[in-house]
Amino acid sequence: MLSSKYKNLNDKNMNIKQINWIHVFLLFLTISILIIFTTISISLRPLADWANYQNDCIYSESIDTTIPWAVRKCNGRSKVYQVK
């Protein structure tokens, strides 16, 4: 009785040779996208740090002056340009 029950399970669910290639492709695509987005986020971290520094600098410099002047000062171009 038990052997026929297990034989029936083997016939239905235990066929290892059948691979659903769509699921394999989707799994590969998901892992690839995860790796790509992780690489992008790691490479953009220095840019985010610089942007935070710029925001802090502009906020502290614009207390006494205008915002455009604070932006020029934080970018290292605080000298007045002369038109020739």
C-alpha cells in the first residue's frame, strides 16, 4: 500500500530532468539586475557625500549673503569676475 503511494508521488513531482527555462532566465535576470544596481549605488556614494557637503556649505554661507554668492563660494569661485 505504501509503495504504490510513493510511486505515484515519484511519477508526478519528482521528474528532475524537466527544467522550466523561463524561471531560470528570470532568476538570472533578477540576480543580474541586483548586481548592477548594487554597483551603481556603491559608485554614486562619493557623489552623494559631495552633494551633502555642498548643501551644508551653501546653507551656512547664505546666512549673511545671497544664495548665488554662497554657491560660487562653495564651488571655489568667490572672486568677482571682471568684464573686459
